Amino acid sequence: MTEVVHALFRLTGDVPQITVMPWARAYQTAKTEKNVLIYTISPTKERSRQFHWLGTITTNEVFMWGLKAQFPRPVDSLEQIKNHRVAVLRDSNIATYLSSQQFSKLYPLTFEDQPLKMLFKNRVDLIVGIEKTILKQAKVFDPDLSKLTRVTVIKGLNTDLSLAFNIHSNPELIKRYRLAFQQLETSGELTRIKQKWAQD
């Protein structure tokens, strides 16, 4: 995603100032400060009018993950696991969605590596994420990935991942970046970057 952002800024001629923040702070900053770009973010119904959207970068399947010792077999539906403890990132669309599905034991966390830590320490039963990210993070905590299992897919969270500007950003700025994003797509550069990382 960061490589896409750098490619976008090369086309606009601007110099990016990228700051890594916990999700809740990044989201709040993007909502309240004009001319701020946030990535990556899912364009949910609730967020659709809160940002200027540049375009879709990718779409991923989102899964519930648990330890195989506790979940030896996948489950058929979210209904079967609503009473389990689930770690989520604070103010994320995952937290909002699971709350709307009446999950009663959500544990909001600040940093992206915290859910897996809690899972491996048996402080929660489930975490949520896309396969590539979860497995990459898991290797840091325990090289034996056979301990981890996909419990179920969350179809309601299989949304696009996008780039978005604060809703009060300069209209000319938005226009320039939308044109630059279109150029990334039509030139094939966006596809090249995606293919590169798909093989990683």
C-alpha cells in the first residue's frame, strides 16, 4: 500500500509525509484534519460521506482466526461463535461490524500486533484479519503456524481497501489525486505493484 502511495505522489509531484499511527488515532486525524490522506481504509456505508475516495487498491477475504486446539474444525456461521472473546482494533470497521452482529465480548485494542499476542496467550479466543497479514504477523510470535486456523470467513467484511482524503480537503487537491490514481490504473502501474506483492 505504501508503494502505491509513493507512486501516486510521484505523479502529482508532491512529497509525502507518512506518519504511522494506531488505527483509532489515524482514523480520527483523517476525519478532522483537512488535506490528510489515510490508507488503507474500507469504504463502508457509514464512512461513505465522511471522506473523498480516490479508488480501490485491492479486495481481500476477511477471516476469524483461532488456535487449532480450541477450534479443530471450521464453524458454519458467526452465530456459533458470538459468545467467544474477540480482539479487535479500536474504531475499526471490524469492531463496528461485529458489534452490529451482537458479539458480546469484544476486546478493543490500540496496536495491530496486540490481537495475536493475546490469542497466543489465550487471553482471547478469536482474532480477525486477512490471511496474508495474519500469517506474516504470526511468524513473529510462533514459527509453528499449524497452531493457527481459519475459523470462518466473515463475508460481511469482504470489502474493498481504498485511499481517502479528509472530506474538507482542497477540491483542487482531490482532483489532482483522483487523476493521478486513474493514471496509475490505466498505465498498468497499479497492477504491477499488486502483482509484485502478491508473490511476496
